[in-house]
Amino acid sequence: MATIKNDVKKVPAIAATINDAQDGMIINFSNGDAIVVNTHEMSATILQYATMHGLKQKLVDAAAISCNPETGRPATIGDKYDAVKSVYDRLMSGSWNKPREGGAAVAGGLLFKALCRMYDTKTPEFIREFLAKKSDAEKTALRKNPRVASIIEEIKAENAKDDDGSSDELLNELEGE
């Protein structure tokens, strides 16, 4: 029986690219269609709404954390406030994105850690550079790969072993104990 090789690359259904001049974007569809959005053709009212919507998303998205990044414990409302305030402060200082430490990609992410384990002959910097070149869709595909997913689950289980019992206390609050 012949083996059929599938070289088809998955193309995202929709991809948006902001142009360098920051005055527009192109929204490309996998069927070849595209919509060009030029901000200089929009009314001041629409631009104001778009600005507020973008800021709201940017700030509220920062609160979408499940745990405190330093302690690993479940995120409190204070942790969420701190995350939003950090983004707000960064925006007010003129920076949209958080500067990468040492020019690296998200250094502590589960995908990064899993790939470091899988490819222990590669340097962490090599893996950071590899991930920095990947789209969000490609990173999602990597996370779903059975070999990577099993290592991610191992890391999660190890992190759960590090629990000092405080999560049980939190559950006890729900159970009325």
C-alpha cells in the first residue's frame, strides 16, 4: 500500500494585518477575498468608538488570568486589577506591547517549557526564536500535538504538586467549611 503524504498547510480563515503606517489594515480571507480598512476614510465618531473598543479589549483582556503569575495561586481580584493597571501604565507611557525580557518570547509559557523538555539538545534561546516566528494559530496547533500536549499535562501536574494547600482552602470556601 502506498503512503500518501499530505503537504497541505492550514490557512487561517481570516487574518488581519495592520500596515506599517498604522492608518489602516487588510483583512484577508482564505478564499482570496480581502477588505482594506483605511482609517483616514472613517468619521471621527467611528474612530473614537473604534479606539475605545480597542482600549477596552486591551485592558479587559489583561484581567483574563487564571492564576497569579508569581505565586501560581488562583488569581484574586487584586491580581486582575494589577494586571489591568500594568497594561494601563504601559499604554500611558507610550508602549502598546510589553517589552520582552532579554528579547525573548514568553519565557515561562507552557508551550515554551514543553518544547524545551522535548528538545533538550536545543537552547532555550533557539526555542524562543522558533516560537517568536510562529503565528498564534501555529502555536495552538503545536499545543494540540499529542506529544506536546502530554508534556504540557506533565508540567501542569507537577505544578499542581507544588500546591501548598491554599487551593483546598479556596474550595472549602465554596463548600461552606
